[in-house]
Amino acid sequence: MNVRIVLHDALTYPCPLLVVGCCEDSPDEDPLLASCDTLLGGGLAAIRASREFTGKLNRTKLVHTLGRLPAERLLLVGLGKRAELTAERVRQAAGSAVKAVRVAGLPRFATVLHRSVASVSRSLEASLDGCLLGNYGFGLYKTSQAEEAPLEEMTVLAAEEAERESIGEAAGKRTVVCDAVNFVRDLVSHPCNVATPAYLADRALEMAGRLGITCRVLEREEMERLSMEGILSVAKGSHHEPRFIILEYLAGEPGKRPVVLVGKGVTFDSGGISLKPREGMERMKDDMAGAAAVMGVLRAVAGLRLPVNVVGLIPVAENMPGGGAYRPGDVVRTMSGQTVEIVNTDAEGRMLLCDALHYAQRYRPAALIDLATLTGACLVALGTVATGIMGNDATLIRALVSSGAATGERLWELPLWEEYGELMKSDIADMKNAGGAHAGTITAAWFLQRYVGKTKWAHLDIAGTAWEEKGRPYCPKGATGVGVRLLVEYLQRIAG
């Protein structure tokens, strides 16, 4: 969606539809709404009085102006109670507004939503994010035209020149970030007969070439030389060869230790020999959401030209059963030299990540962060509302939690006490790859911690947040692109 910034009085701006934010209480405090109500002969007040529209969060009301305003329609969008307004609520309201505009069948609209909530910090960025993310749709494989086509253009109205300039700057930056989120959503939404390991590698190379990011892709032969047996063992049952993607964006101070991001890239997870139930298995194309998120973060950081050093490491494989597949009872010697007894071939993500985390030590990371749709147990514990976070450095965890709060991609810390390691003990190897029915999210993170050395490390389990089943205001049903805005925010704070 194209974003235009126009210096114009909202009351006299001609457009098919004008979006205006409305609080649940104190409606008379907004001079624009008061003026619109006067020109509409008290129509807005009547709508409120009848409780047809009260300003409740995410509720919308389309009002035809019948020529009494230059705007052909007003879309009132609820912001909830003024005292409870936050950037996240603004983001949600903007997403709800875009959905309502699409339902109305209009290709373009104007908005002053950001001016309705000027008292809220970062309301402009939040309103832009909500509109740009809420406008997303993935219809590539549908042969019929979508009923609600994505919007073509959004006009943001500014009251003065200084505001126009600030909106223009913010719109440019938020478009870069939201485009990266939608890029990730696309990658995760592709079916697994398209989004193979080779496909992800090709997309990484194409993206890197366009944005000036260094990219290398290791194939089986080089991975064998490096003894990446954790990754290679998972790939044994598949006809698709694994890949190890290395992305380097080094625009920060020369020689400064980078932040290294690692993303789990299982392009399809059947469970292998420990086969998953058939119900919902088609969703397992989203098991590369961590890998896609790392690609999205690198895309956004390069697009914003942040002065930071960031490395992305992406192990990619498909987990399938077959005559050559790895089995329960096998012992795998990972790249670090540690041995792992396989007790569950469906605990494959940690086998990819352990080699990538060990490889990351070559960069002497200032911080090491991995993202993975790692455990169903995290979905049980936190649902789809929050991402689980664990790690070995309290400062890093606090910084990520704060960035998550700012972007609406909330994190919740789980303990990583040493006692959980008792569940991972093996009789014949250094550890097992799964610890049983209890504390599955924590034992998976405990396993990963064995491969990070003394590096400051955080693990984000996005199993519950990578996919949206019902659809939310700025997050349509399907892939969410979670992790991109969170980590871009974190990196922007580092960059200062």
C-alpha cells in the first residue's frame, strides 16, 4: 500500500473515506469530531446516544456524509477509554480501520487517526504499523479474485509543515519494517512444495544481492566437512538437501562484535519416524518461521541502514520419514562434539539449532538470539498471546522484553534452572534430545544452552505466536511475521 502525506485540514479534505479515532469517553474533547457533528446536523451525537457506536476499542462505524463534508464517508474507529490508551491499542485500532475500509470495497482512504491520540507516545508509528500490517493478504495461489482486495493507497493528513515532515520520515521507516514483516508472512505462507530449503536459500541470496548484505550458502558437502551432524541427521529422510544460510550485515563500528540471530528453518515437519498426528499437519509448513524472521530482520535493518553489525545464521532442512531417516535410539555427534541420544525424531528443531549456535561462536557475538517454533509445550503454557523467552543473561532478556512491550510482540520469561537438566540425561550419550512430557519448553531451551558457551544468549520460542488461527486487528489469519518488529526495535535501541 502506497503511503501519501498531505498537508491539509481534515475537515475540508476531499476523499472517499476519512478515518477518525474516537475515545469511549470525553468525545467532546476532539474538535474535529465536534465540527463534523455540527456539519452532519448532530448525526454523530445521535449515533453515540443510541449506543450504535460508543468508541469501544476496535469497533468501527461507517457514516455517509451525503455531501455535507468533502469526505464522502467517515469511518469512526474506537480507541477505548482515553486513560487506557497505549501504542498497542492505537495499532489495533488502525488495523481494525483498514479491515473496515477493505470490507467497504474502497481502494484508498485518508486518516487522521494519529492526531486523535497525540498524547500517546509513538502513536504515529503505531497507527502506521496497524494500517500497513492490517492490509496484508496472501492470495497467490487463489485463481479467483479476493472479495476484499488489499488497499492501494493511504493518505495521512498533517496539520502543519513540521508534522508533515515527521510523518514522512516515520512513514518511510515503518514501511520498510512492515514490508519486512509481510515478506516473512509470505515466506511462511508458501506451501512446503514451494518453500523448500533450496527456495529459502535462493530468496536469501536474492535479498542479500539487492540490499548489499553478504550471503553464503553452505550445502551438504561443506556441512559434512564442518561435522554439522545435528542438521544433517534431520535431513536424512528427505529428498530435499539441507542448506545453511549465512547473512552478514556489518554497517556498525568496524571490529565491533555483532549481534548474531539464529532461526530454525524446518520447511516441513512431519515428525519423522516419530510421526505427528494427521490433524493439523498441513500447518507444519510454518516450522521455518524462525528462519524467515531472521531473514526479515536482516532485510529491515539493511533497508533502514542501521549502523549495527548483525549476522543471521539459518539452518534449513525438511524432517521426513524414510529408509534413510534418523531414528529413535540413534546417537548423533553434533558439531560441538557433544553426543545426543535421539529419543524423539519430532524434537528436530533443537538438532538444527545446536549446530548453528555452536557455529555462531566464530563471531564472538555481543549477543546471541535464536527464534524457533520449537515446542508445542510453549503453546500450551502461553497460548498465542506471548512468546516464551529463556536465556543466560538477565540484561539481554530485559532488553528484549522491553522491546517486545513497545512493539506489541510480548515476551514472557520462563525459568531455566539447572534442575531441569535432570530430565535430559541419557544413559549412553551426553544428553537426550527430548525430556518427556513435563516442562517441554524449558528442557528444550536447557538443551540449547549447552551449545552457547559463555555468550550472552536468549531463546525465543515462537511456537504459539508464529501463526494466527482466527485473525486479529492488524494480524490477519495465517502467518504473523512475529519477531521482526521486536528485534528491529532491539537493534534500533542498540544503534542509538
